[in-house]
Amino acid sequence: MSKEYRIEHDSLGEIEVSKDAYYGVQTQRALDNFHISGIAMSHYPRLINALAYVKLAASDANASLGLLDEQKSRAISRACEEILSGKLHEQFVVDVMQGGAGTSANMNANEIICNRALELMGYEKGDYDHLHPLNDVNMSQSTNDVYPSALNIALILEVRELMDAMRHLKKAFAAKGKEFSDVIKMGRTQLQDAVPMTLGQEFSAWAVMVGEDVQRLDEAQHLVHEINMGATAIGTGLNAHPDYTRTVTEKLVESTTLQLVSSPDLVEATQDTGAYVQLSGVLKRVAVKLSKICNDLRLLSSGPRCGFNEINLPPMQPGSSIMPGKVNPVIPEVVNQVAFAVVGNDVTISMASEAGQLELNVMEPVIGYSLFQSMNMLQRASRTLADKCVSGITANRERCLELVENSIGLVTALNPFIGYEKSAEIAKEAMKTGRSVYEIVLEKGYLSQEEIDDILKPENMVKPRYIKRS
């Protein structure tokens, strides 16, 4: 960017802005003030596009209501369309962590759109006598309806991408569920032997768990379809045309193709961040369940000689700088860490939402940042887990069967036939002597060999079975 400058001014005075910059004085002040996260708004293109959608809809609405000159409206619209096509994103330079309830983000958009529109009209950047970032681009708006409405649009798009990634992961688990449907293994509760199951049942259960969370995300994302455009400062609609709220919402629905609706109470909508809390809670749920699944994958693949060793995770990289041949479960481990970060973000969002005061919650920038970060990480984690781990998992069939045959948990299947007390007696003796359940039952004569073979047949113990009692 050129080191030549133009002078711009606002209510606080004059300031130098790079001559090549499409942003202006208020963006420059935000650049100077907020060296916080080091992450610019350009890192989140969906938020930038959402701001462009809002400004485009507002321009069209103001023009249709006779409030904005047609030439100005066309120039603003063309500038917004360029942003939607991917241009000028690098000009969104404000840190995502900012004070002012998103005012710097709103002004960054206003100034970029205004200066690009001025060029399209044949004027120089900063020549605000012909088109003004506040009087024209921000007409009928305030940060307090622009920023949350844009945030909602961006969140809807981000949630949909996360849902697609989770469906991809669900499909990977379901495929393994089918592949491993005939692999008999020991189920465990509290890390102790329970009853036999199939490895396919274990993987299919994980597919269902992920699928349930896709449904919960779909429910949560419907809440953020409600926007507060037309609320202006606090929801009373001051400085907006009586028909503006309806008109701008219709324009947004048309341009985004999203089923956005105007809040029935704009005062409530301007201060209430409950939808973000709800969405964050579902993201936490997703994270917790993915982390639980990854804990299971790490346990089941533990070993190779001194652990469960029931499954093999695909080797992704050497696991140690000192232990030759060691390979670690690095993909489940990174997903665990993503989960911890998402849970932390949920705490941040909860605190930020609670910190709202009276008619506005000024903490929406950190709410938005935390939601975007959580969804981005979960989306990448889901695809990484599916493609670099789950799809390459293999089963150690002999090991799984060996553990079943040697397990004391087999006595559970004897309960309906010899009773709980005798079954417990057999379990204790098997534990003490190291002998098999099969051998002890046969020796004591509680059941015939034919009966034991039928009862303890592994495939008969992995599904419900009618038992006729004598």
C-alpha cells in the first residue's frame, strides 16, 4: 500500500489515511486502537459478505422508499456486489476483538463501500461530498441492527458448513459400522468387562451420536434467522422510514435466499443474545460428544502389546523423538483439544451475553468471534477425523474374539438360566483361578455342554433373545 496519505476527519478531528486504502478515518482509528487478537475481519469472509448483503439490502430499500438517490444507490449496490464476488476483502482490516459493539466493523464496511462507490461514480476516494459513508451508505441503520443482522447471516452459513462436515463424519462412522458388523468384541462399562457386542454396533452408535447433533444444530440455526434490521439504535426505529423494516427484510431474503424474519419486538431483539447462547450450547454439546468418541478411539487402539489393541488407527506420523517405532493417536488427540477450546468459548459467550446492559449488548464482537472460531474448528476437526482417522481404521478381529472368550463378563448371559447368585459365584471363581467361565459352569453341572454352547455363543449375546424359563 502506498505511503502517500489523504486527510480525513470525523467528530474527533483529522487523521491520515493511506491514499490507496478504501477504508477511512474511523477504520484507521480502530486500527490504531485495537491490537488485540491479531485476527482481522478479513479472516471471516462470510461475515464480510453478510455485511455486504446488509448494506446492499439497505441501499435498495432506501432507494425504493424514495430516501436515497438512484445513482448513489446503484453505486453502493455495485460496490456491495464486488465485495460479494470476493473483491476488497483485504480492506476489512479491523481486529475482530473490538470495543464499541461492532461500530468499527460497521464503519469499516461503510467506508470501503462508500469509497469504492465513489470510484464507480468517477470521484476520488474520500470525496464524501458526493457520497457519504454515514449519510448514504449507513442510511436508516445503526451498528446495533447492522452488526447483529450480519452476524446472524454469517452464522447461518457457517452452521450449514459445519453440518455438512458432521454428516461426512457420520457417514464415515456408519461405513465402519457396516464393515465391522461381524466383529465380536467385549463391551465395557466403567472400563470393566460388561457383555459382548459387535465392533459394528460400537461404530454405528457413534454415527447416531453425530447424526443427533446435526439435528440439534439445525434446530439452533433456525433461531438466528430472526434479525433486527430497522431497530436502529435501541429498537424504536428512530431515523428509519415506517416501511423500512419490512422492505429491508424482504430485500435481504431476496438477496441471501435465506428465510430471514424480522423480530416481532425490535427492542427485545436488540438487547437479547439468547440465540447465540443456545447455538453455543449446541456447539459445546457437539464438542463434548466428539471428544468422548475420540477418547474411545484412543482406548480401543491402545497398545499395541499392552493395551486393548482392538482396532488400529491409521499411522499419521512418528510418535516420539526418543522411542523408535512409537505411533500416537494424533488425530483423536487434536480433536480432543478442539473440544476443550469450544467448551472454553462457550464460557466466554455465556459471560459476554450476561454482560449486556439495558438496551444493548456491547459484547457481541467477542460472541461472534468465539462462535466463528468454534464452528471453524469443529468443521475442520470433523473432516479431519473422518478422512485421516475413521476411514482408515482396521479391526484386530482375533484380538477382539480372544478378549470375549476369556472374559468373565460372559456370566451375565447365564443369569436367566442359573440365577444371579450362581453366576456371581462362577465369576468369583473365574477371577480367583484364572479358569474360563465355560469350564467352571460345565464342571459344576449347572448346564449341559449343549446349553452352554448355545448360551455363550458370541453372536447370540449381541442382540435381544427370547428366553423360555423352565
